[in-house]
Amino acid sequence: MRISKISIYQVDLPMKEGAYSWSNQSYSAFDSTVVIVETDEGISGTGETCPLGPAYLPAYAQGARTGIAQLAPDLIGENPLALGNINDRMDLLLKGHPYAKSAVDMACWDILGKATSQPVYLLLGGLRQDRVKLFKVISRQEPDVMAAKLCDYQHQGFTQFQMKVGEDADVDIERIFKVSEQLNRGNVLNADANTGWRQHDAIRVVRAIRDVDLYLEQPCLTYEQCLAVRKHCDHPMILDECMDSMEILIRGWQDSAMDAINLKINRVGGMWKACQFRDICLNLGIIMTVEDSWGGEIATAAIAHLAHTVPKEFHFQSSAFHEYTHLEIAQGAPLMEDGFMRASNRPGLGVEPNLDVLGEPVYVVG
């Protein structure tokens, strides 16, 4: 089997609630890139990458499409089933830009599943939990609004929540107190600053909320700043944005810098490399949130398949990003119920792109 054609699509994902806000950023829609990889045997695969705006990580939507277009001509004729070779080839052709490579890698996993008549979670190691616990994001707004949203989401059946902070330390302290007061007994709250606090402000926050039962996620921009905050913090800490290489993952474990990590598929370069992160975490005893930076049904399907392969005791939570937008870019999204999701058991990722929604490709080779 050989890759015969690669098509790139651009689609905007509008937010159901009008905007999605975190740290010092807010967007009404996110620019997502969908890739369809076709083969000479008539099997095609779909991948997606959606950076969370241009100023969140060293990634942006136009860069994803440009990166894939740079890779695509030299991938024609390659065997999409040889995932290791595909990833080696992409790394040889383009240094860095893992978020661009992720969509191609994802599409090749989809092809492998269809070619072998297996769901991707079996190819990634097998079903190690039969349903995936979800968290619900509480977008950054005024404290009372966020508290009211928590109540609403709890009524919907969610039990784990990620509230967005990282803007103004004094307001964030108020946000944390007001939201935590509404948290039902046994539910889990995570205050995610998305790198938004300066180190001194983060230390002020953790001291002020010392008696609040929650997780703290990525308070500052750099690993070193987060480690400094960790030394003043009694809360379990999750590292996210700085966990961008296996070297920093191992360093974090050696430094006892975190209790859990956020494993984002497109940040590490795709599902092939995400599995390597997963396995290191399992061997070192590190708990994982399994997700991606953003996306629709395609990215959510990949999240679900990967999360299914993480034992329950090592899986903290995952996200179903397609539920935050009213635009359906693919059929076959994971099923959601009572704060959990299940991936499709159909071959591959189990999703089929809605070409009427995606429109005409912005780039085609092959």
C-alpha cells in the first residue's frame, strides 16, 4: 500500500457559548486543519490538528497547513502502514513543527485500522478501560458566572472540571473560592492557569487558596518557574504546556515537579510519539490527562482511542472538544454519557469527514 494523494482542508470551529477564554486570551472560533490521506488501494485516513490560536503554544493554524504542504509531496509513494518510517520521514523532511506532523500521523493510524479491520485503540495496545472520564472546561469569566456554570455542568452529569484562571491573581483567587464552594462532594476541580501567572503571583495564589481542595495546572510559562511554585504549593500539580519532550518529562519526574501531566497529541507530534509518552508515564507512575490542543470530532476520536489504552488508575481525565462547537466536521464521534465517552469500535478512528462542511481543499498533492 502506498500514499497516492494528500488533501488539506481548513475549517473554523465556532464556540457554542460564544467564546472560549483562558489566561489572557479569548476566541469565538478556532481555526482547524483536516488532512485526508488516500492510498493506491482505495483506503483513506483522516487526521486533524487545531492549535489553540496563534499565541498559546509555538504553533498556529496557517503554520500547520504550510508544514503539511511542505511534507506532503515527499510522502507520496510512502507506505502509510509503516508508522515508524512515516514519523522518521517527517522528522527528516521538517525539523520541529510537531503539530503539523500530528495530523498526518493520525490519518495514517486511521488507514492502518481500516486496512486491518481493527479500531485504533487495539493497535495502540488494547482496551485498558472501557470508558474514558471527561472533564468539563469552565471558561474564564466573572467569578459568579463561572460558579453558576459549574452548577449547570454538574447537573449534566460531569464530575471533573477544569476552571480557567491565569489572568489577574486577585480575581483568580475570588474565582477559585466561588467555584469551589459550589463543587459537589466527591467531584474534582482543577485550576488551570495555562502559563498565565508570573511566578510571584502564582505563589500568592497558592498561599491564598491553601485550604481549597483542587489540582493546580501549569501556573507559569517555564518549567523552572512552575518548579519554584511547586515548592510553595500544597496542591497536587499538573504540568501541561512545558511537557513538550520526553527529556522534560523525565526531568520533571526526577525533580518531583508534578503529580500528573497533560499529554496533548499534536504537541508531541502525533499518536506514534504520544504512545511513547504514555509508556514512559506508565513505567514511572505518572498520572495523565489525555487530550489535544483543540479540534472537532476527528481530534476527539483520536483522544478517545489513546485514552482507552491507559489503565484507569493512570488516567486522570480527557476532553471531548467537539461538544464545545455546533459545527459537525465528521460523523462517528465518540459517544458521550454521564461525564464519560467511548470511542467507536469501527475500524480506524471510526469517523468519516463531512466533506460538505469541509468544502474544497486548500491544498492537494498526488
